Amino acid sequence: MAEVHSPHFVDWAITRKCNLSCRHCRGMTEGELSTEQAKRLIAEIAELEPGWVIVEGGEPLLREDLFELLELMGQRQLDVHLITNGMLLTPEMLSTFKQLGVKMMVSIDGATAGTFEAIRTGASFETVMQSARDCAREGLLEAINTTISRTNYAEIPGILELAGSIGAEKVTFIGLKPCQDYSAQFLPPQEYGAAIELVCQAAAQTGLDFFFDEPFFWAMVREQGLVAPRPAMSSGILVASTTACIIGEYVFIEPNGEVKPCSFAPLILGNVKEKSLGQIWHEALSSPFIRQLKDPKSRTGYCRSCKYLEDCKGCRSRSFVLTGDWFSSDPACPLSIK
């Protein structure tokens, strides 16, 4: 019998609607939960007692009942972190977010307008920068989120400097995960190693806190003798105490109610329209396949003999998409070069 525990967090893509077209978009399911279905889901999330809830999309500000749902989350004592592309924020919205106690994360994927707007078609660099400044001024800005790819990884130092100029205290660097044209955009091992070194060096120079969302991050830090601060609190997007693959430790909910063990895993655990979130979570904990994915000893290839395996486990979603094998070594890991 699997041990029953709360998920570290629940990541909910609350709408598939979006006003931009981004190169790293993982794609959205058709259909959305109705307001009543969403309210029932909020009650079920609260019953699971996760550490926090991420509200994202699409662009969550395009969901008409967003503030009604956020208010209900507040009533249920849920710690809410909202990810926005920053294009639609208004002073009135910021005031409401402040009243509701919602923490904001603004996505900025480049240090220059050219890079940023090439990645996020339809976005305005200046508009998003101003939105981030406004969030920071109101004490709402938890972090700048940056998805790292071949297009922008060389701008990591500039992104940290940019975040500092905005008034952000932290940058969350998210490794590019499965998306359209993935094989052409994801960083191969050598460039991933360079990106991690850039982050550590630039953070030391700017004094900014950061979180690097890749399972092999801390392994690389130790192996290369790099200096990196360990976030003292929740990063708002993943678990600050580790960067290891946490499949089976949280749940992702698609706009149509499908529940997955990871936002990028092509694996559906159930749908909240048909079962309660609690039932889906408990079934996942008992699933032999999920338990095998969580077990680092199930890995093959160079991962199997790596001294950092327990602390890393490799990205399972990336491994499956690029190799067709859930248990293969992580194709992006810089340690594989050795």
C-alpha cells in the first residue's frame, strides 16, 4: 500500500485561451471546465492540502471568472501563485490581486526586445517590462520566469540584470520541455552546462536569487565546484529544496480537467469531470508505473551509474519524448559528456 501524502503543489492551467503564440508552448487541450466544475475542483484541491497552487494557462487573465475563482481559493486558505505573460495587466487587476493575496510571476524570455518578441509572437517587450515593474512596485512580483532554449540561453546574464532593474528579487529559469519543434530548440548537454555556469556567475554578480528548473542542476553545481544559493523558501513554481524530477510528487491539471503527473508528460492519470482529484491522486500514488518512474534505480544508460542519480533522476518527460523510453538517461544532462 502506497503511503498517502499531500502533493507538494497543484499546477492548474485554468484556461487554454491565450493572446500570444510562443515558440516553447507545449500546446493546450480542447475544452475548459465550467465555473461550477472549477469551483468543485477548488474544494477538492483544498482537501488535498498541497503546499501551494500554481494558476496558469494559456493566459489566466483571459478566463472571465478568474477573480471569482481566486477569491474562492483564498477562502479555502490556498497559497496561490499566478503566472502571466504580462500583456493584459491593468492597475485595477493589480489592486484586486493585492486584495486577494495572490503572488505574481511574469514571463520574460529574453534580455532584449528582439529575442523576447521572436520567442513570444504578439508580445511587446516594453509592455511586459512595465507590467513587471508595476507588479514589483505593488509588492506582488514573486519572480520573473524565463524558459531557456537555444534562442536565448546566451542572454542569461542580461536577463538577471534586467530582473534586477525591474525590482524582481528572483528569476526562475525553466528548462525547455517538450513542445513543437522541440529537438531543434532544446539545449544539448554541452550548452546546458554552459547555461548553468552562466547562471551561477551572473547571479553572483547581480546578487539576485534564482531557481534553475532542471533535475541535474545541483549535480552540475557540485561536480563543477560552482557557487549557487539554495532558495530558502518555495520558488513558487517548484520545490526549492530540490531540482530532482518530481513526477509522482505533484499533479498538473489541463484546462479540460485531465490530470497528469507532469505538465509535459504525455500520460493522463484521470479527469476531474469523472473522478475526484483526491481519488486520482491516491490512485497515482498506488500505480506501479508511477512508483517505478519515481524509483531512480529504474534508470538505464549512464544515469544508472551516476553518483548523483538519487538527487536528480533525470527529466522523465524529456527522456520519453526524445528517446521513446520513460526510463532512459536524460539526453540533455551535461554530466553525460564525461
